[in-house]
Amino acid sequence: MTLARPLRAAHPHLAPLLGGLFVLVGSLSIQLSAAVASDLFDTVGTLGVSGLRMAVAAVVLLVLVRPSVRGRSRRAWTGIVLYGVAMAAMNVLFYNAVAHLPLGIAVTLEFLGPLTVAAVATTRRRELLLPALTLVGVLLVSSPGGGLTLLGLVFGLGAAVAFGGYTVLAGRVGGDTEGLDGLALSVLVGAVLLSPFSVHAAPRVDGGGWGVLAVSAVLGVVVAFSLDFLAVRITSVRVVGTLFAVDPVMGALVGAVALGQTLSAGVVLGIVLVVGSGAAVIWLAGRRAAEPGADQAPPAAGVVPGVVPAVPPTSLPAPAQTVSPEPAPPSGASRS
């Protein structure tokens, strides 16, 4: 997993394409994770499943990665803890938003987070069109409609902030740590924060259910979060923040292929916009990486690619750039 930085340095023009592939595979993994755990949502509850899945994933990552807790700076630990907080908050806030808002509106609000991050990280004004087109695509795919409540909007916007934080902090923790050490510790933090839901739900899981949770945890957290983590490390938050919008698209496609659901013309247009914008972001990032002078050393620890820090590091020039009732699991799952 430590090959991410050398790969970015050796093949900068291919890094955006590989990062896009990571996000795509991670999105598919999340949809499969939701499908595997679908029967548990009714008996254990959405937050219970999320908490237990995070706990199992934390154990798996700690065993595989075996991260050291010594020798880390205060800054590194701050990033790790905040990253874990963002993971837990995405789950709690999104599912509470779904309990108070139509699913399409909740999904759209949540994706405002990474798309805002992508827009802020964009240094060329004309490229702001890509996050905007992606948002239009998400609106068409999720088909928001129905009533709004103030509490639902608060939860939905909170989920957006958490998802945006997840995107930025993946880059920060990736810059401060080697391999997947930081990710493993952050997932542990997220699991601890979700433990009130896990402890309450655990007695309702039978023997077979634990096997299902294990598979769902590996697919939806270990694989998906690891790929997100590596994607931001080898590309930028601008690229990955835009590509995260593939989640509802992947959900619609899985529903069409696996469940025989019919896609309306609006949904098809939304898919085209999201995929087209994502492809454009990858192409532009690859072209920029191939420009003379682009083969620079990767950012220093703590510098998030694609985001201009408030005070540039002195060693480097500033970069250019209670819920009622339990909500039903969304058909197009996201990283929540």
C-alpha cells in the first residue's frame, strides 16, 4: 500500500485514471455490501448494522495492518481522530436525514459535501462547471421530491459536512501516515463512536448474521474506504470529490441489472452527466500532470492535494491550486 506515492511520481498522467478506478470499484463494493446486509436492516436497524459493520472492519484492519500507536505527532493524531469522527457522523446524520426526508433529497444533500470540496479545490474557473454538472446529475438520478422538514435539512446538511470532511481528511491522514495505518486507526475511532448502536444491536444478531456482517464489513468499509484513501493519495480531493457522485449512479445501475428496475429518461441523463463529468475531471487531471514541470515530488505531510492551505509550508511553494421510525436502507447506498 506504500506504492501510492511512488506510482504518482513515476506515472503522474496515469494516477487520475487509477484513482478513478479505485473510486468506481469502491462504489461497487459499497452497493454489494448494502445488498449483502439488506436482510439485517429490518432486524438490527440501519445504525445497528452500520455500527457493527464498522466494528468488524476495525478488527479486520487492525489485524491486517497492525498500526503502531507510538511516534505520531499531535497533528497526525488530530487528523486520525477527526477522520474517524467524520466516518461515524456520515452514518448517524445520513440515516437520521433519511428518517425525516425523502430519500432522494437526503442523498442530494449529502453529496453537496464532496462536490463543494471539489469546487473549492478547483483553481480554474471554467472547471467549476464540472462539479455543477455532477450535482445536476445527482439530482436527476436521486429524483428528490416530497416534503421538507427543518430537522431533516439539518441532518442532511450535517451529513454533507461530514462527507466533505471525510474527503478532505482522507488526504490529510494519507499525507501524515504511511500505508493504511492512519485509516485503520480512524476506522477504530469511528467504531468506538458508533458503539452505543453496536452494543444495543449485537444481541439481535445470530450466528449466520455475524458471517453476513463480516462480508458486508470487508466490502463496505475495508475495501471501499481503503480505495477511497488511496485514491485521494494518488490524485486529489478535487478529482475524488467529484467522482464520489458515482455512488447513486452505481446504485441505479445495480438496481437496473440485478433487480430489473426501469431507468427513466431523467435518470439516464443524470447518469450521463455524472459519468461525463467524472471522465472530464480524470482527463483534465491527467493532462495537467503531463504538462512540463508537473512531475514534482508529492505534497509534504499534511498538505492535501488540490487544496490551497491558509499558510503554505515554509519548505515548499504554495500549491497552485432519537430517530423514529428506523429508516429503510437506501436502494443506492453511499459511503454512509
